[in-house]
Amino acid sequence: MIKPIGRVAIIPTLLVLAGTAAVARVVQSTGNPILADGSYYTTDPAPVVDGDTLYILAGRDEAPDGVNDFIMNEWQLLSTQDPASRRWRHDPGIARPERLFAWASPGRAYAGQIVKARNGRFYFYAPVEERNSDARDRFAIGVAVSDSPHGPWKDAHPAGPIISQRVPESNDIQNIDPTVLVDEDGRVFIYWGTFGRLRGMELASDMVSAKGPEQVIEGLTGFFEAPWIMKRKGVYYMLYAGNNAGPDSPCTPALYHACQAYGTATSPLGPWTYRGVVLKPVSSTTSHAGAVEFKGKWYITYHTADAKGGGHFRRSVAIDRLEWDDSVTPAAIRPVVPTIAPRAAPRPGRNIAPAATPTAGPNALPTQFWLKSLNDGIIRAAPLPPDMWSSWRGKDNPATPWIEYRWPAPVTLNGSRIRFFADQPAGAGEGVAPPASWRLEYWDGGWRPVRGAGSYGTSADTWQTVDFPPVTTRCLRAQFVASKGAGVGVQEWEALGPQATVPPLAPKTAAPPCDRP
Ligand code: FUB
């Protein structure tokens, strides 16, 4: 019998693993994310194939709702014989930093990778924090070994981490996000890094000893973190999280969000050539991808905030097909089309903002914020900058910024709700503060204030609702007077029609402006 829990059916095949409290279960997923019911968040996927099984090593986000921190105490494993079946075995709690390494602190079980070596054993490259270290950044990469991806794991280098700010050389980067390739000739290469700094190094065939010097890897445009090394048809491919943001960036319009980009090289340590974007930003700020060939097909794994209760620090692993374009040299990775499990139909409502194209002005589109968040229907208890639009630029914040919705054809509106964000109190002259005042305007051959509107509330973190007699227009503006030199911030802005309708879909192309021919 299959007992449905949320959108995931749990088949009660409970497997208690000797020596740990972890309970394995078999899950019939309904699509992405693989585990979607919010009972376990799964992060930083690293796929590895052994025989007829595809394994995904994942971290586990345990941040309470509204806490913006990577609270990650353990790693977990997902495995399947057939991704298309959506039948996965879930092994929670396969390892914890302090159990893998005597020198590691608990917590911060960041993005690791399990790699099968030529000797048939599995090596687990795990970024953890050192307990006793005077390094400015205590993240270090340790290696554990096992005969199975399930473990049990044993420290393969009990002398300590193989990479830190002190070993094998001194460095000043954050030593996380390792990825390892065992090349066809048996040579082993490790890459790691974050915050725009990527290193690479050859390892000895024992999988742990440094062989070559640490090398700075360059050429991967917009590299931020999460490198993933792989090889196909003699070409080395590096997937990575990029965040070169801007209105015209192929990667991401908002600084905090990452795309997945890739580059290629003909030798493992480069030179590398940037090749393009594989995956656009997802619902979480990070998407940390890995890719692998399994039974003749390539798959990409990444994480999103799409599970129940999910967020930027409550991420969940997704898997999709990765396709190659062999008509070009080197073969290109085709842009990934992310899939998501079918959702319940949204309830009818008066908000028709999702059908509009949002824009902002004047000079009010700083890249750390995301205009798209205005009408995405998501309100977070502790939003990050890309969960809102704000006019805050640090200095010279616009005194009278505005946001605007443009519909492709005229719509009738008789109300609006707005949700301000503020990190400073009303009247503050810095940061993001509630606006001094605001009003709604609609286009009618010129910008006209809506008539008969009641009061315009300005408090943050609650809906401010404005009702007015119906107007028919293609463009609606919220015109603000900012608090002194502060920015204005908005998490969500709704445009309400007189009747409830099935929520409209986002427009495929941007609607044109009203005030320019
Ligand atoms: O999960 C913690 C960190 O978030 C990883 O190390 C990064 O790659 C990002 O996914």
C-alpha cells in the first residue's frame, strides 16, 4: 500500500541502517523537486554512478523558516535505477562532519562529492569547518573513503584536511565546493572555490595527496562558486554557478541569483573557454549543479526552493535531462528546460498583476534587487534582496521612484495592494525605509491619479490596500516619495480587477510602454 504524504508517496519499505539512526525509505516522487513535501530538504546535489544505480549525494538544509543561514548538519543520499520511474531511495544522515573527521566541527556540511576511484573504492570530498584552526576562514576539504556510496565512511587522510588555508599551500580563499575528476589515464584533478575564486590542482593516484601546485583557474566568465568537472568525448567541461548580473546579462538580472554556466578546455587545468549558460536562475538564490551520464543519457541535478516550505536556505534537489549539441565543436550543452511537478490549480482571485510586465524608474533598478519579485506571488518572512524590488543604490537614491505594470491590452482595475519592505524605520534617511507617501496613477493619454482612493498606508510587512472606482488602462504606476535619502522597497504589488478570475499567466513578451510612442 502506498501512503501519500503531501505530494510524495512514501512506500513503507523502511530500512534501518546499522549503527546510525538514519532510516532509509523508498519514495515515489511526482516530479521536481524529488523530495517535495518539506520533510527533508536536500541540497547541493552531486551525482555519481555505480553499476546500475544513479546516486545523488546531497546536503540537508535545516534552517527554520525565516532564518537566513546555511544550517547543514549532515549529508544524505538519493538513489534510483531509473530517473524516469521517479522512484527514489532516500537515505538521510549518511554522514556528519564530526563523524567523518576527528578534526572537524559539527555543522556546515556543505557541498561535497563522492567519486569512484580506479581502485573501485569511493572517495568523499567534504568541505567542513576545522575545529582547531587559527585560519581566517576555517573551511577545509577532507576526504573519507568507503566501499559503497552508502558508507560507512572512514577518514582517508587522518592527518587532517587535504586543502585548507594552510595546506597544501597557504591561500586566502574559502576552501569549499570541491569537485574531482579521475581522468581516463588515471590522473586525478580537484577543483574548488567560491566568491569568484576558483582553484585547481592535481592529486596523486591515492586520491588524497597533493601532486601539483594549486593553480588559479581563469576564463570562466562570471564564475561565482560550485564548480563541477566532467569529461565527454575528450573535452573537459566545467559547470559552475555564475552571477555576473545586469539587465543585459545572459546569466542573471539580479546579483544574488546564480545561473549555471559552463566552459570547456582541452586539458584538465585549462586554459578554459567560457561557452554559455546552461540553466537560468531558479527559485532559490543558489542552484549548485552537477551532471553525469547514466545508462546512455545525461542528467543535470540542481536545487531549488520549490518544495513545500522551501526557501533560499531550505533547498531541494531536482533532476532534468541534459542534452548535447554535437553539431558544433566542442559539443555544446543545450540550455536546460527545468521541469517541476504539476501543481494544484491556483484559486481564482482579483489580482491580475501576474499578467503584466513590471518596470521601474527613474534610475531605480539596482542589480541586487529583482523586479520580477514584484508580481511573483511570494512573500518571505526574511526576504533577501532578490525577493523584492528596491530603489536603494547606497547613495543618490532617487527621491521619487516609481514602479509600473504594463499589460499587453487594456484591463479594468478598481484596487491595488502593496507590501512594503523596510530595514529602517519610517522617516529614516538611510537604508530602505517606508516611503514618505505614495499614490497610484494610471495611463489615460497622460499619467492620472486614480480618483476617490482612500488613504495610502506606508507601514512595511503588511498589506496596504487602496480601493478606487474602476479605471480601464494598459499601465498602472505606484509613484513614491521616498523617505529623505532612503530607498523604497516592495516585496509584492497586486493590481486588482472588479471580479475574481483564474490567475493569469505571465506574458511571454514584454508589454510596450504607454507613455512612449
Ligand atoms: O550549501 C552551501 C553552499 O551553498 C554551497 O557550498 C554553495 O555551492 C551553495 O550551494
